[in-house]
Amino acid sequence: MPLSQKANLTVPDVPAVPLTTPEPGLQRQILVYTPAMMLVRHTMQKGWQGAAHAHPHEQLVYIISGCITATVEGKTIQAGEGDSFIVGSNAMHQASALENSVVLDVFTPAREDYI
């Protein structure tokens, strides 16, 4: 993770942060993290549908652009630009992109499986 660190401040060099494609239609950038939390930018192509899954991390989701649906423990919502929601620890959830979308996810603690 390309960073600049000064005292208690960590600033990512975003253009230098690697972009990965964990599955077709989804790109991921781990922008910055500590053991306690992680900030990730996900870019989803229209039509992308993630697999239903659960993890022990709490997840805060903020939609930068586009529109997605999210199903959490059987309840489905639609979220667009400027919307946010929280997925609780161990909650079964799944997301789909209704249009090309960019989403910021904050995980606490950090997702070691992403590192």
C-alpha cells in the first residue's frame, strides 16, 4: 500500500494504489488500512452480481456514483449516489450493480483476506 506517514497521519498515494479484479465486473482498490479498519473503493460494472456471503467485519457502505441493490439478511434496498448503509458483523448479504457504480466500503476490523 503506497503511503505517506507522518506522526499519526497516514495518507495514501491513490494513483499508485494497485487495482485488482477479484471477479469479472468488480475492481477493488485498498486505499488505506490499519489493523482496526480498512477503506476500500469498489468499482462495479452494470449487471455485476456478487455472491451472498457473511464476514465478522462490520461494513459501512457509501455510494459515490451509480446505483446498487443490497440484500442484507433477506431485506433488499436500492442505494444510489450519496446513500449509505451499514452491514452488521456476520450478516448474510449480497450486492448487485444496477448501473456502473463506485462504492466506498469501510471495514472494521481490517479484512486480512484482502491484504
